[in-house]
Amino acid sequence: MMSCRSATATPTQQLHRTTEPEQALQLLRAAISACEKGVEPEQALQLLREMLRQGVEPDVISYKAAISACEKEFESSRWRRPSRHD
């Protein structure tokens, strides 16, 4: 199983070894999904930037997973902050 922390370096390194755009997309999509599950929005966004830098067009699934990671981070931080009414 891929973790987000290990995913950020590995897909980038593997991208340099692959010339198939579909393979690169699948690799980075899996890494972004790992970041979503691990609630690591910064890494998910970094992977989206890397996709664009490498000329790999992110798909709807990639964008959705990155957005979901950001949403999850927002929700978890919202529950950690004390309410203004307390």
C-alpha cells in the first residue's frame, strides 16, 4: 500500500523512467489518492504541480482527490479549533 509521505518522491522519480503518459497519470493519480487518504493536502497539490511540470494533464480523478485532501484537512482543523462562542 502506498503512503503519501513515501509517494511524493517515488512517483516523481518513476516519471523520469516512463514515457507513457497514461502510465504517468495512473502513477500520480495513485499518489494523490494516497495523500487524500492521509489528509496531506500540501503533498497532493505538489503532485498536481509536478504533473503539470512533466506535461501530464491531470484528470478529474486527480483534481477531485486533491480537493478532497484539502477538504478533509479543513474539516479536521475546524474541529481542533475552539469555537468563538466558548
